[in-house]
Amino acid sequence: MNKFKNEKNLIKDTAKRYIEKREVLSMLENFINTRAKAFTVFLFSVISQGILVISTQFAVMICSKWFGVIVGIIFMFLAMLLHLLAKKWSFFYIFSFLFNFIGCGFSVSAYYLTKELPINFFTLVIAAIPAGVILIFIYLMLQTFSKTKKATLSMVTILNFVLLVVAVIYWIKTDELFFSFGFFSLLIPLFFICVFGVAINHDERPVLRDISYGSFGAFVMLTVVVLVILSEGDVLEIGDLSIGRNKKKVKKR
């Protein structure tokens, strides 16, 4: 009888240890997966800054005035097709990301071409550094303070907005390339902060898909900002008029 009890207890202990080991392994796997996702988002966010710099410089060389926005929108539509294809072949999310940020560079070039402002590659690189520092800061903070993810992302978002305000103030005062392009570059981390948040909190979501979604948001934001600046706010007035007309039609019905 005692022998049977001992065997039963031994089986229970073995089962308990096995479950504990599985839990530890599961936690370790989730930890590694989260870190890998965070690094992937960080890598693509830094690459996005490089693409923006190169594509803006290239677009200024081959485009004229508003033509950059048109080419940028074409790239965005191509990115949409690639994003749809990625539902079957996930590597197309990478090309969707690339096309969107090439489009961002073309859209941004429209500002410099229309205003006839000279640009040089070295200044563009220097201007993108604050955005790069923000992205590095996010990644390092998430690795160091992994238990306070929301607080970390909120703090970095506030810092990003402060730098955007500073860039706008000095852009208006000096009209220098460093501050104008620095402003455009700083808009991008706002979307990658969102992608960081989604990637580290949802293990089941494909990280490349979220990066692709973030690139669409960045393109739309940059293009709208460029259009608002160049039209001196007329684009927003047109939007208000169309919304007002739609409301009137609803009321009549």
C-alpha cells in the first residue's frame, strides 16, 4: 500500500515539475519572441529614415514641383497591391514598406521643389538624426524597462511631440533645411511607436504586417502635411466644405 502511495506521489511530483518546466519555457519563448519583434520593428524604423533621406534627394533631382506628390501616391497604390499579395506571401509586406517610404520621400520633395529651396544630402542625413535617436531610445528603453511598456511608450511619445514643436518653431524662424526636414523625419517615429506597442503586446500578430500598416500611416501623414503647407491650408478648407455638403444632404433626406 505504501509503495503504491509513493509511486502515486512520485507521478504527481513528476507531472508538477513537467508543468512548471513548460510554463518556464513558455515564458522564455514569449520573452524571446517579444524581444525579436521589438528588434525587427526597430530595424525597419531606422531603415525608414534612410529611405526617406535617399528618396527625397533622388526625387528632387528628377521631379518638378508638385510632381513628387503624384509619384508618391503612385508608389502608395503599388504598396497597397503588395500588401494584399502579402496575405499569401508574407515577404511582400517588406516591399509594401519600402514602396511607402519611397513614396514619402517623393511627397516631401514636392515641398522643396515648389518652394525652390536648395537641399543637400549631408544636411538631410544630419536632420534625420534626432528621429533616429528617438527610435534608438524607444528600443533601449523597452529592453531595459520591459515591465513598464505603456509608460515608456507614453514618455517617448511626449518627447517626440516636444521635438516636433521645437522643429516647427525654428523652421518658421530660420526656414533652414535642418529644421524642415527634421520635422518631416520626426513624424515617422509617431507611427513606429504605435507599431512597437502592438508588436510587444500581441504575440499572435505578424510583425511585418503591422510594420506595413505603419508605413501607410506615415505616408498619409507626410503627404497631407506637405499638401497643407503648399496649399497654405486650402486643402483643409476643401475638406471642411465637402463634409458640410454631406451633412446638408443627410439633413435633407
